Amino acid sequence: MSILTKTDMEIVEQSEIDTLVDRLMRVRSMNDNAMGVELKRFGNAVAFSVKNIPGPSFNTVKGVSGENLGNLDEIVEFYTNRGISARFEVTPGNASRDLFRKLSTMGFFQSGFHTALYRPLSTEEPQVAVADNNIQIEEICLANFDIFGELYTKGFGMPVAFKDYVTANNKVLAESDNWTFYLARVDGEPAGIAVLFRKNGVATLAASATVPDFRNKGVQTALIQKRIQRALEEGCRYLVGQAAFGSVSQKNMERAGLKVAYTNAIWEKV
């Protein structure tokens, strides 16, 4: 595999931004923006906010760098006005002493890490085969999309009451050719789901989850392989993914040939 370059890092980071922008723009189009989606750009940095979806996944700043020193107060105010705590994701390529010092003086601290992975793709690669014949992978169509919300909530240990909400906020993505949703079955039983997003020749391994009863059976590996094959068929040049540092998801991606591009530093309010 080729050595990671600055261009590679920029492609990976931009894919993170593109994926979240596309997702939230589609969610914003639903029911007169009932979710309260707002995005604001500060140079190359993008502040994402979803008022009615609490938690860090959709309420975060990506692309921030030393060039944003003069914007930090305005970015924090953007979130404060919405009753949300600001959260910054800083890549090593964008890190600087001045940026970290400024965040510290504003009452932020580094609270964790998040790994970004990548793999260049070649049209000459052989077809990828699902490793286990007991696992069947199929696309989830709009007609039976409810199963996505059901398996997603089970896989992430969410309350059953969230099922319809998860289904609706992802079904709007499935209406686009940029997004594809997959269902994995083990011996015919629904076992897991996964998502693939494509833009500008970059394929992103988006959300994936396995129902607890079917873990450690190769479901996620099979779903990654299926998405790699789709990316190759569409001529994508890169495959990227994100995972909690040292997590099972990261290990599964590395087994599939992805390698760490960088580790984001997560900064949150004290």
C-alpha cells in the first residue's frame, strides 16, 4: 500500500465533511426541518448542529485549523445560542500549538480520540468475495426499509421507541443514489446492517451495526467486503471509514486492508 501523503489526509478529512453535509442536508429537507438542522462554514471549518438530535455525532465542528483562531469565539457562540456545547474534531494535519492553546484558554480540553482510516482502490483488484457462505448480503430497498431501524437500534442498544425515528432519518438518504443500505443475514436470519456513501470517487463506510446475538460471526467483515466490492464496481479511487480508537470496528477495517490515516483529537468543554 502506498505511503500516506498530505493529499490523502485531505481527501479523508473532506470525505468526513462531505458525508455529514450530505446526510444533514437531506434530513433538513424533511418536514420543514423538524430536526432543527443548521450548518455554518468558517473558512474550511464546518459547524454542524442538529437541535433535536442530542449527542456529539451531529453536533460537532470538522475541518477546524489554526486558520480559524479568529473564528473560535463565533463558533462557540453558534452552539451556545442553540443550547448545545461546542465540540471540535482536530486532525493532526490541522493541529497547531496556537489552536490548542486558544481552545484551552476558552475552557476546552482534549476528551478523546477518533480514528480515520483509508485504502486506495484500483480497478485492477480482483472481485471481493464474502468470507462466510452462511452470511448473505442484500440491499435494503425503500419498500422494506423498516428493518434498518429495527436492526440499527438493536445493534446500538437503543430503546425500541427510537426505531421509527432512525428509519425515517435514514430512509430519506436511501432515496439518493449516493447512499446504499445493506442487510446481512446469518442462515436467513436478519443479523446486521451497513451503509455506503459515495461522492467524488471516494466511498465512505458509514454506519454499521450487528445484533448482539449474531456478533463474532463475521457479519461486519462480510458487510465491509460487500461495500468494497460496490466501491470497486463504481470506480471509486478511495475507501474511507471512521471508528472509535482501538475499537472492534477499527480492527475489522484494518483486516479488510484499510490503514490508519490519522487520529482526530476531540476537544470538548470542561
